[in-house]
Amino acid sequence: MTGAPPTNLATLRRLFALCCMTTLMTANLATAQVIGNEAEMDRLQEKAEEAMASDDPEGAAITMGRAALVAKFLAKTHQEDGSAMRLFQGADALFRSQEHSYRAMALFRRAGGQLPVSSGICGSLSLAQNNVQQALAMLTRESRTPGPRTVKALSLKQVAADWETAIDSLIADYQCR
């Protein structure tokens, strides 16, 4: 199969759109009164999803990488609160997963959108898969812990579960196995 993009690309785009809509809706609810770095993390997440909705995976990857950096910073500043620290570590892993996925999509496009894909694309998706599994493990634990950030943990956990499916679809579409 040369020259033709994967047949499930339309389905994959719908899945990404669904993930984006879910994240935007929950982010707006959860961050209504959040200020500072946490609000910046949420704004960067939304900006990356808007870039992806505008068919700009490269811009989405860069912006999601910035969101991951802010999440990592928040995890470090909340070391005294183990639950918040793990929540932000889970967000960091999720955002890194999204960054790697977006980067793989950008590389695929830059390479002409043809199969077989390069090992760099498959490597990015492997990193994405590892990160999303880490995120799911951390966020599942935190979503079970009652506290002020439980809603945020549940929201991020759902996004991670959706991304796990999206990454598996990309791996299959790009024939990385």
C-alpha cells in the first residue's frame, strides 16, 4: 500500500476530535477558578487541542510539550502533598504521550503520508504508548483518592484512556507492529 494514507484515518481524526472535545469541556469546568501555573497548564492543553483541530500536529506537539513541562513543575512544587504531586506527574506523562503522538503524526505528514513509516514514527508511538500507560497507572490511583483534585484526576484519567485507544489505532494504521 503505497501512496494512500491508512483507511482508518477518518476514524482516527474523529477519535482525536472526540478526545479534544472531552478535554475542553472538562478543563473548562475544572479550571473555572484556578489561577497561576495550573491554569497555564490547562490553557496550554487547550491550545494544543485547538492546533490539532486546525490540522497542525507540529504546533500541537510543541504546545503539549510545554504543558508537560508546566505539569512537571507543578509536581515538583507540590512534593509535600503526595496526592497532588502524583496527579501532576500523571498529567505530565499524559501530556508527553500526546506530544509524542502528535509528533508522530507530524513526521508522517512531513514524510509524505505514505506507508511504510520510518522507525522514528514508530519510536515516537512507542514512547507515547509507554507514557500513556504510566499516566493511566498514576491517574487511576489518584482518581480513587477523595480530595480537592479528584474531579481533575478523573478527567485526566478519561483522556488517558481515550489516548490509549488512539495510540493503538495509530500504531495499527502506521503498521508499527
